[in-house]
Amino acid sequence: MLSDESGEPIVGASVYINNSSIGTMSNAEGGYHLHNVLPGTYEIIVSHIGYEPLVHRVEVKSADLRFTFRLEARVKQMRNILIMTKDQRKAKMKIFMDQFLGITLAAERSTLINEEDVLFEADENPSAFRAFSELPLEIINRELGYRIFFELKEFFIDQQSGKTYFYGFTRYEDLEKGNPDKWKRNRQKYYQGSTMHLYHSMNKGNAEDQGFSFFRIGSINSDGKGTMAKTMVRTTAGSLLFVDSIPQKKYLDWKGDIIVQYNKDPYYKYFLLKKVMVMGSLPRGIQTTITMLQAPAYLDANGVLENPLSVQYGGFWGYERLANMLPVNYKPRD
């Protein structure tokens, strides 16, 4: 780990696999070592105060890989930071937290330690605003037993249209004090019926056995006079998943939208129903619409989407935010 300007070693840089609990700090010589990295495609994140974060995408096939990173000094950006009263900031923080951590039980049992580091800026659209942080946000998730460090690069919400997204880099640590057995049980409960569960099962070829059903959205002439109505045509996971023969990778691909139905009730469904009218809630189970934004959407060797932004969720999985998410190296029970 070197400074690009001086060539000197950088001590104390954070080096980790994005969205995982695999990470370390660079030593006095700028060296580091990441352990227990299984084959797969990952983003290695390198960050240090005063330097621009570095993102290196790598496909791990063997345990012995060596990289030397050179970090560039951070350039101070001019940003249109909002000056607000205490009540105005409190209102914006509420909106931010609901969209960032979510409104589930896991979100309610999570605490953002350094919320003062969240800064808001105006958007050209008066109904929208943005947020960012110069320092990693630290979240204590008491429901799943994680300390989460999130480097928030961008957050956007348009309150009029409802459009929202956030982007950044995530590192997980197990909490040292608490009830590890309870956290282990809770992690398994939150895994069941999650997007991670879906892609793992599609990758293994047992999605239907795990309780998932798949439908293509079509249309028919409902009255013979040209009035079109939407239809759901049942399909299979196998019709949505393909193998690229060159890199020998599995990938998802479809036109338009598909509907995925999980035929059991996810653990946090009932808590959500007490708070909001839940989109995609069924008498038993849930539904989600998945829109393919960037095809093909590759899965790595672990059954994880290489580019999570390649798809967009509507319905129940639209409530899946940071507090509900598990690290990519989480290993569920079979």
C-alpha cells in the first residue's frame, strides 16, 4: 500500500472485500493479507482518510494473489451542502434512515453511531435531495449481530416520484458482546426468502425446491376489442439462467419484467405489515417484480450477483435495505 505522490507506505489503510466480513488494515510497511477468500468475483476496497478510495475488481481462482495499490490524495470537492435548522435536519435524517437502513425489525434494532457525519445537499429538483459522508458510517445491528462500516458515496431521493437509491462500500464485523447463538438463528431467518437466498438457489439449481416460483409478465386482448390486460405466465428458473461458455459463468437474462414468488412468509413480513401496506404481500408468501437493467447479470462462483445494480426490485424486496442484508461470505444452513 503506497502513496502515489510520495511512494511511501501507507499505514492503517482499510483493505476489505466489499459487502463482506473479510478485511484488514495495512501494517507499518504498507502490507496486508486477506484470509479465507473463496473463489469468486469480488471488489477489493482500499480506503484511508485523506486518500481517494480505490476499487479493484478481481476474480479469485487461487489463494495466492498479490496486489500493490497506490492511493491518490483526495481532492476536496465543492458541494452544495444544505444549511438547516435542527428540526429540518431531523426530518431529513428520518427519510434518509428509512431508505438507507429500512423500516424492518432489523432496522429498528440498528443504530447509526455517527449520524452527524451524514451531510445533505440540494438537488436541482426541489422535491429531491442528496446525502454523502466524508467518513465511513458506523452501524450497530443488534438484530443480526454485526458492526457495519459503510462508505457512503451517494444517496438520492425524489420525494415526489419516490425514486431513491444509495451507493457505497460495506464492511462487516461480528459484534463482540451479545448472544452469538441468537444472532446465528436470526441470520438464518433473514436469509430465508431474501434476494441472496434466491440467487444462491438459482445457482445451485434448486430454486423451486427452496420455495420460489417464477412468472413472465405478458398481455392478452381481454375483450376482443383491443383492451390489453397483463397476465402472469409460469416459467422456471432454468429458463432465466444461462451459462456463458467462454468464462464458464452463469448469468441471468430476460426481456421486460419477471415476477418471483416466495411461497413462504419471510421472518420480517409480519413486522412490516404492522407498519405499512406491504407491496407484494400475499396471504401466504410474497411477490417481487425484478426488472433487468443491464443484461447479462452474471453470478459469481458463490451465487452472488457480480453487479447488484444490474437488476431493480419492486414489491416485497423493495423493502430490503442495509439492515436486512448479510455479507456475501455468509454461509447459510442447507
